[in-house]
Amino acid sequence: MRTHLSRLLVILPLLALLAVASPAHAIEIKRVVSPGGIEAWLVEDHSNPIIALEAGFRGAGATADPDGKEGLASMTTSLLTEGAGDMDSQAFQKKLADLSISLGFSASQDGISGGLRTLTENRDTAFDMLRLALTQPRFDPEPLERVRGQMLVGLKRERERPGSIASRAFWTSAYPDHPYGRRGSGTPESVAALTPADLKQVVSQRFSRANLLVGVVGDITPEELAPALDRIFGTLPATASLPEIADVQPAFAGDVMVIDRTMPQSTVLFGQRGLKRDDPDYFAAAILMEIMGGGFGSRLTEEIREKRGLAYSVSAGLAPMDHSAAIAGSVGTANARVAESIALVRAEWQRMASDGPTADEVADAKAYLTGSYFLSLDGSGRIASMLVAIQRENLGIDYLDRRAGLIEAVTMDDLKRLSASLFDPKALTFVIVGQPEGVTATKPAPGQDS
């Protein structure tokens, strides 16, 4: 009952806002195709003179970095706005600032994305800046060495952060022979060795019209956007040259790994295999994980934080990727309480596997997942990112209209069946950074001597 009431405190305000805004029906997505055949999804909004554009490139992220060149995608995206065309870094950044244009890029495991935000009156210049960044980045020595230095400092700091240490060991142990087990930010050795030629190769091989996804929101019509797409992206290569990445199951086998660090509190990561985004049971899994570790009112929070005060926060959720899927969770607790916290996580895993969820939990989780999604789309940039994400996952242009129905269609029988097959306490794997009392490691963490 306590879980039910706690979750209602979060859900009721969301539902009240939904009743006023009705965002599911306010977002009309239009498919726009340029004369050159480049497709974008557009949400028109002429209430403000602002345009947001998100561009994504499938398969272009850290998984495409060659062995020994880890961090290449990350360094490349950091440098795309540090000079392009006939403008050096200072001139490029000054032009962006003078016209209040926001332009930035980032790399994830599976892709590279860029976000643009501009006033309508400056859109032509903004579109040209984006085109130059994607097709004519300079990679001049000064910004390259500056970014390299920043990355090396970041890597040094990661070696001291318990969360980073645990994450590195967790994912390396799950994917020991796969790019998902590598550090997207690279290693000191790989980052130090990256050259301008490596960066140029990313641009020439990974950015193409074939793996391009575009979402646009704001003060622009389909008739205006169509030719602009050719203007921005039309000179990209027709196809990308990307490595073949194999699908893989994470190697979670119920191990406990301890990385000794002198600190009063331990950082604990835990996980097991999950479901990919295109799995027919994905929404059932999302409901179960919201109940298990979604945050305030979830089972893990109730048992570990609310009832016993073992941790300030504990959570767990789905981690779907293009070529694999995991469930990943975390908890931070005093060294003396780590063993108890781990036992509680395992117990809740077993309880879900054996009994499944309750009707009240399911109703609350469905309401939260339905309401919170649209409330998170509180800006044009986020909506543009959502448009790209829907395309990337092949969910269909009518996904927003169907999403609530897909969640509601999940039955208790579906959830009972999936909870019994998905939650596997014996495979639940733990990585602990600290000096946990009463915990015995079953094997060394990757990169650790013991």
C-alpha cells in the first residue's frame, strides 16, 4: 500500500497536467522529403521564431572506432564546431555566438548526433554552419591538442571516480570481446595516438545520406524545409563505410566483483540480460522495470531506502542497444551495509520472478509511463531528439498516437509470463567499488589483479 500511495504522489500531478495540455494530440508529425530524396520529420510550431534541428547517424558511434583508436568518435564530435570551411575555431565560434546559434555534436555507443537551435531570421546561416561542420571540419592543431588535453584530463578523473571505475568494470565484464565492452571515451594511449587523418576518416566514412536521420521542430514549413535539407546534407556521401558489428548477449553469470578502494561507502552496479527495443515484450519489460527500480515508489527504493535507510538512491532500468540489451542498476551504501543491500536486490529479483507484479503496481506504472513521456518533451530540442529516436528505432511516424495504447494493451498474463522468464537472480551480476564488509568476490574485476 505504501508503494501504491508513493507512486500516486508522482502520477496525479502528471495526469492533471496531461488533462490540460493533451500533448499526445498536440504533436503532429509531418514527413518531408527533399528534391534530392532526403527525409526529415517535422513538427511545425510558429508560436515562436525558433527552429530546432536534430541530425543522427546510425552506426557511427564508439562501436565503429577501430581497436586501438577508442575515443575517436568522441574526439571527432568535440572538434566539429572548432573550425570549418574558411573559418578557424575562433571565427566559427564567434559567428555562432554573434547570431545566437547553438550547435553541438555528441557520440554514443551506437551513433553520432548533432543538435542545432536558431532564430528563424538566422536559419540560412545556421544551416550553412551545420553543413560546414559535417562536410568541411578543419581539425586544426590548436583545437585538436586542446580537446585532446581535455579528454586526457577527463580520463584521469575517471580513474578516481567510483562510479566510473565501477561502470568500466561492469561493461567490460559484460562484453569482454565486443565493442560494447570498450570505453567510448578511449584510453590515455588511444587518445594520445589519434591523428587528424583519423578524424577526417570519421567524417568521410561515417556521415552519409544513407544512415542519416533528421528531426525538425519550429518555425519552418515543409515547403521551406525540403530544399534546406538538400542544402545542408545533399553533399554527404550516398552511403557510409561502417564496420559490421555482431549481435551479442551480455556475459552476466551471477558473479560478484570487488574493486578495493579506501572509502566509507561502496558504489554498486548490478545487472543481467535485458530486451532490445524491437522485442515484442519491450513495453511489458518497461512496466516491470518501472515497478522494480523506476525510482520513487519502486520496490527497490521501498525496500532499500524507505524501509531500512540503506541508501539515498537505488534504481534499475532497461539498457537496450543496437546489438544487445541489458538491465542495469546501481546503489550506493555504507561498506557495512553492502551485503544487506545486495541480498535485498536479489530477493526482489526473485520475488518478481516468482510472483510477478500486483494489479496496483501495474496500474500505477502504466499511468506513469504514459504521462511522464509527454511531459518530458518540454522543448523544441527535446522533441526534435525524440523524432530522431523514433526513426532510429523504426517505431513508425504514428508512434506517439499509438504509444499509450501499446502500454495499456499489456496484460497481467503478459507480465506474469515475462517476469518469470526475464528476471534471473542467479545471473544477476554485481560490481562493487569500495571496501564492502561481508562480501566475497567470485572473480576479479576486469583490469584488477584481485
